[in-house]
Amino acid sequence: MIRPQRVRLVLFLVPFFLGGVLLSVCASGVQEKRLEQAELLIEEKKYNEAIRIISEVIQTDPKSLDQGEALLKKIRDARSEYNKVFGELTEMLKQEDIDEDAAFALLQHLRDLDNTPNKASERIVSGATAGIVFKVNDREFRRIMDEAALELAAGEYWKAVELYLSGFNLHREQFELDDYGNIVENRIDRTIADIQDLAGTFLDRQTGLLEENTDLNSALASSAQAYLSQVETTGETLLSLISIRNALLENAGTIEEQRQILLQGKEEEDIPFLSTIRILSAGRGNEQITDGLSGAVIAYFDDTLSSIKENAGTALDRKEEAAKEVLADKNWNTSVQNFQDMYTYALAEIHASNLEIARNQPREGSLLTDARVNSSRETASQLASTQEMAKRAKAYIRLIEIFQNSDTVLAAIDSVESEVGLSAARPVLLSDRERLSQLETEWKGVQEYYRSIEEAGIVLTDTIARTEFFFTVLGRYGTDLEEAEAQVVHRINGIFLAPVGQALNDQEGIYDQAVIYVEGVIPEGEPMDSGIVRKYPSEAIDLINPGREVLKSLSESLERKVTEFSNEKAYIQNSPLIVDDIAQIESYLAEIEAFQEKINRLSSRAEQDVQVAEQFKLRGLSGLNEAERLLRNNEFEGALDQLDEAGVEFAGSLEYQYDPDFQEEIDARILQLAETITREWQNLIVRQVRSYINEAESLYQREEFGRAQTVLLRADDLWNSANAEENQEILAWLTRTENALRATTGRVIGETNPLYTEMSNILNLAQRDFQNAMTQLDQGNQAEANRFFTSAEEKIAYIKDTFPINQAAGILQLKIDQLRDPDNFKALFRKKYDDARAQLGTPEGAEGYSTLKDLQQINPQYPGIDRAIYQFEISLGIREPPPDPAKIAEAERLYRQAQQILSKTVVSDLDFEVALDLLNEAYENNPNNKKVTELKDRAQLLRGGTATVLTSDDQQKFRKAEQLFLDRRYFEALAIVERLLENPENQRYAPLTDLKRRLDPFL
């Protein structure tokens, strides 16, 4: 094909070519004759022949230059018109749209201006003619190409093919005029026929291809597998289209080869007919523009493939999202189905990518352009991405199978509460974890594969990131499996630990009970401050000793479990659940250790209490035996003391170790022995007290009041040693002796008096002075006698300053008065007597009584003195007043009433109390009634002693009260004492009544 640029170049060179010819003619010498011939040719418009002649003449005859120049001027003038018309034609040929009639008119005008053009001119004209024809064909070619491009853009592939086929005769006329020979033309015609047959095949398949597109849409709406199957079917069709495209390109290549061969050694740059056929078959050759028959085929291929990839990619992404969404809800089956569909759509997209690779696969001998390389890389990148999604879909399915299996196992054991049942699940979970690890290892291989692709230059936008993310998914689900296994282990641990906790709780309960046994409990009915606490250390030991073995077994079991944990996998050991379990076990171990220490301390304390109780008991038994021995020796007081001490020891034993049988036994034994001791001792006491009273009465009668009081106090001590209540008879006599002593105190200076020695010496000196005075009187020496009397009186006065009613000093003074002044002594005696009588019933009664007693020593026969002394003794309480007949009668009545009570066959303690009260009252009415005192002695002998011992419980209470007293908690002590005293038996316990007396001043 002659390109328009080539035509313009030829037209541009015409003037220069003609100028060269003229110069050549002018350069030759010609003969004048020949010049004339040339002039004739000019007139005939045979310019080329004329120019040849003129040129020869000028070359042969330079002198003919001017004449030849004139002729040439005529030719130039003629040529100027020719050039003008040629220029118009040239300008017309430059235009895109040529007016064909005007162009051919200009060509005819050129022929009229030069009837005999030279070959060059003919070629130029012929070229111009061919250029016009080329322009017309080229315009048609462009129209076909442009309209076909629009049809392709509209998806009208077959219309585009028909347009391309309509241009196969463009420039054929010129090709045939060029006459390349039958062999060449036949070969080209066969190739063109093959191209037309291939295009016809594509046209014939229009209906089938459209139906396949419809089937693709239906399959897409049906299912992933249906879509994949249809894609595979369509893919076979598309591969056949690639074969058609490749065959078209190969035939176009054959046309191009023929064109290149025909152009070799020729000036033509193109053969338009062959170039047009090649372009209509293979396209323009621009990688950015797909046209021509092969382009139409590949456009259908590309559009169909793009639709497949777009639909598959959209469905793939949708299925992946749906799969992940239901996967989060553990909807296993739906998730698997979605991932399976994702995989299927990925296969469809992979199939499409493989078709695209096949489309871009370079044919033998064709060039692999940059655009095609880039397209192939982009397809390879997309293919790698889709392959990763397909692999990931399959990996997800495997992952779901693992978790579905684990979930089934976990669901199956959800209600299992046995360690054996739960343990059976662990191997399954471990197997699933191993399968997950295998999947993880395989996925690492997948990632390495894509890394190698990336290193090979294939750009992977986010494929590597997705593989990394899937590792995150694997890690998360691996963590879920680990947590599930940890949960199973935790539940196993829970089953293991439950009885441990229960056992510890049980032991805590046992320990608490043991603590109560050791600390003691207040018996029911006893007030909180009673002081009675029941302790059972021996029972506590029996309770807690078996627990030692239990705790030891629990500790060993827990230690084995800790060892098991140390051999567990790291993710089990690091699980928060297991960490909590280990912490719980360690807590239990620490609790057990602390518990064992508590038990040891409690056991040690309990054992110590048992030992202390046993020591108390042994001492109590020893004291009891000693009390019995002392009883046999009639050492009653010692026996009672030993018995009381034994009771204290037994109370201590029971305080440390309560034993109701032992308490009952020992209380009965102590009480029985106490009754025996007090009864026998009481017999002795009653008789001895009676003897003491009789002795005191005799001494009293002899006015030995001090000795009488001493005997009475001895009697009182003896009585009180075994009796809680006072002996009224002893008290009456003590009152009488106290009155007598009070009235006579100082009359006799006792040896215990601090002044006894001094006063005795002074009194002896006074007695000696008196004797000296008597001697002087006998000798008739009155003056000397008076001097001794005066000396004696001075000593008497000294004594009376301290002891005013001293009997010895008073009598000695009366004797001195009688000897000094015998005549006036009677009057003095009378005056002293009257003065003394006047003091009866006054505060000075003791002094008047003393004076009367002194006067009686001087004159016992003095009228009225005995009666006066008797009255003073009644007034001073030294002597009882004469009995009142009414009181005598009352005393007799009370005596008989008591006698009646004591005559009963069985006399109760209350009877004895009433009878003794009656007899005491009778004694108060008539102390001189000997029957009353005799009956009272007999009643006391029958009753036995009132001295007693406390029961072990009361002994504990008493000891508590004593301790409270020592702690100055007087009100609390008094509360216990008063409750103890509510028991009449306890009222006879001297230490208790003594504590009451000691408490009274503080309250």
C-alpha cells in the first residue's frame, strides 16, 4: 500500500526532478535544425521529446544555449500551468475527504497539458491516480474500523466481524494491477479464504455463545457448583475462540510475511491490499486497542471472561462474609457450605484466570510486549490471590471440621460430671489440636509459596496480608481449642477439688467441734457467768486424730496434682482457669498445712489438758484416801480439810476433762465421806462443846471471866469448824462473858497485857509498903506507918490512873483507909457504898459495880451489898434476870414442840432445822432449862455436823467466784456466791459463807 505521506513526497520532488532534466538539456550542444524540431514538438505539447532534443543540442553545441534557453522557456511556461494544476491536485490529495470527480478532472487536464509525458511524469500521474484510489479505499477502511469499534463497545461482536469482512476487497484492484504473479496471488487468496472461514465459524457460533451466556447467568442464580460447571463448559468454548483468534493472527502473519517478501528490492513501502487484510484480520497492532477479526473474537472472550470473573469474585466475597458471620455463631454446617461455595466460586475465578493466561500466552514467533507482560503479571497476581482464597476456604473447612468435632465432644461432656468421662474428651481435643497444628504448618507452606511468587516479581496486593490474618484466625481458634481443653482440665480439677474442699470443710467442722470440746461449753441451764464450763479434751483428740490421716492423704493427693500440672503443656499451665486451679490447690495445701498446725496445737493443748486432768484426779484420789485415813484416826478436821482439797482437785480434773460418770461417782463418794466425817465429828463436837460450856460456866461462876471466855471461844471455834450456823448457847455465854469482862476490865491485869509486868511490880511494891506499915503499927510507930501508907497510896494512885477499877489496888486502898482511920472508916464505907449504889444503871455502872465488889471484900456481911451487886450484874449483863414465868412457859412449849418433831421415825434435814430453831428460841426464853440444852445436843447428834463439801460443779463455781473476787470484780463474784447459797447444803460450806462475808464490805 502506498501511504499518503509517500504520495506527498513524490509530488514534492517533481519540480526538482524537472529542473534537473532542463539543466541536462541545456548542458548539451544541439544543432539549430534540431532546435527547430524541438520547437515543433513544443507546439504539439510533446514537451518531454522537445526537452530531450534541446538537451542533446545544448550538450553538443554550447553556442545553441541561448536558442535552447528560449525554447525551454516556452516549455517552462507550459509546465508552469502543468505545475499549477498538479499543485491543485496535490492539495486536494492532502485532504481527508477527497472530491473524487474534481480530482479526476484535474488529472485529465494534466494529460491535456502534456500529451507525451515522460515515464516519470506518467508515474507521477499514475501515482496521483493511485493516491486518489487509496484515499477513497482508506476512507472506507477507517469507516469500517470506526463503526466496528462502536459495535464492539456495544457488545455487537458479530456485527463488527461482518464489517471487518466487508473491507477485504479494499485496494484489491491496485494489487491485481501490480501483477505479482499467479503463485503469489493464489497463496494470498488461500490465506484470505482461511481468514474468512475462521470469521464465518465465529459468526456461525453466535447463537450458541449467546445461549452459553444465558446459561452462565442461570447457573449463577442456581448454585456455586452449577456456576462452576457452566464456567468450565464456557471455558472450553472460550478456549476454542482463542484457537480461532490464534489462527486469525497466524493467517494475518502469513499475509504480513508475503507483504514483506513482495516489498523486498522495490521502492514501494507498502502493499495496501495486504496491509488492509492484515489489519482487518489482526487489528492495528496497538496493545491498547483490540480490533480486527481477532480483536472481535478476543473482545467477546474478554467480556465474557470479565463477567465470569466479576460474578465469581462478587459471589466469592459474599460467601466468605456469610461464612465468617455464621462461623462466629458456630453455625458449623451453614458455615461449611458457605466456605465450600466460596471455594467453588474461587475455582470458577481461577478457571477464568487460567483462560486469561491462555489468552495472553505468546504464540510461537510473536513478540512478548511490555503491555502483554504487565497484563500477564496482573493476571498472575489475581490468580495467586484467588488461589489463596480457595486454599483458605478449604483451610476454613478443615478448621470447622476440627472445631465441629471439638464442639461435639464438648457438648457431649457438657453434662458429664465424672473424671473418667471428662478425661476421655482430652485425647480427642489433643488430636484436634494436632490437626490444627498440621493445618498451621501447611499454611506456613502456603505463605512461603506466595512469598516466593512475590519475590519472582508478581505483585500480591493483600494476599500475604490475608495469609498472615489467617494465621491470626488459626491462632485464635487454636487458643479456643486450648481454652476448651483447659476448660475440660478445669472441670476435671473441679471434680477432683470438690471432695477436697468438702473434706476440708468437714474437717473444719470436726475441728470446730474439737475446739468447742477443748474450750468448753456452758451446760444448758447454767448462766453465762456461772463459772461452769464443760471441757472434753479426750473426746477432742478422738475427733481430730483421724483427721490427721485425712489431711495427710489430701496433701499427698494435691502434691501429685501439682506435679501433674508441672508436666502439662504450657498453654494448659498458663490458662487463667488452670492458674486459678493451681492457686486453689496451693491455697488448699497452705490451708492444710495451717490446719495441721492448728490441729497439732489443739491436740497438744487437749493432751496437756488430759494430762492436767489426770494429775488433778490423781491428787484428788490421794486426798480422798488421806481423808479416809484421817477419819479412821478421828482426825476429823484434817479429814474434812483433805476431803475439801480432794474435792477441789476433782473439780479441777473435771474442769479440764469433763466425765459425767466420774463426776457422779466422785461426787457421791465425797458427799458420803463428808457425811460420815461430819457425823462422827459432830458427835465429838457436841460432846466436847458441852464440856467446854460446862467448864466455862464453872469458871464464870468463879468470876474467872477471861478464862471462861477463852474456853467459850475454843468451843465456838470447834463448833464452827463443822457447822455453818452459830451455836446460840455459846454465843449467849460469850455475850455474858464479854459483858462481865467489859464491866470488870482492868480489875485484874492479865498476863497478856503489855503493862502487866510494870503494874505487877508497882502493885507488889505497894503491897510491901502496906506490910511495912502494918509492922510499924504493930510496933506503935504511927508516923512511920503513915509514911509507908502514903508511899503505898502513891503507888495505888499510879495504878488507878491506868486501871481505875483495879481490884487489888482498890481493896488495898480500902485496907489502908480502914487502918489509918478506924473511927471514921464506917462512915467512909457507908458513903462509898451509897455512892456506888447511885451509879446503878448509869454509864459509870461498871465503876460502881467495881466499888461494891471491893467493899464486899472488906465487909461481906454489909447489909444489902449482895443484892446491890446482883442488881448491878443484871444491869451490866453479867447475870441473867430472874426468869419470866411467861417465858418459862413459852420455853417449855417450844421444847415440847421440838421434841415432837424429833420423835418422828424419819427426820428430814428440814425437820432438824425447824427443831433446832425451836430449841434455840426456847433457850433464849429460859437459858436455865437444862432439858432444852440436852434435847438440842441430842438433835445435833442425830443430825450430824453442818460442815459440808461442795459438789464438783459448785466447787468450780466457787473457784470462779474466788478468782473474780481477787480480780476485784465483786458484783460478778457476788452473783455466783448468791446462786450457790440458794442451795441450803452450800450454806453450811464455811469457805463459801466466808467469801460472802468478805464480799459484803465492797457492795
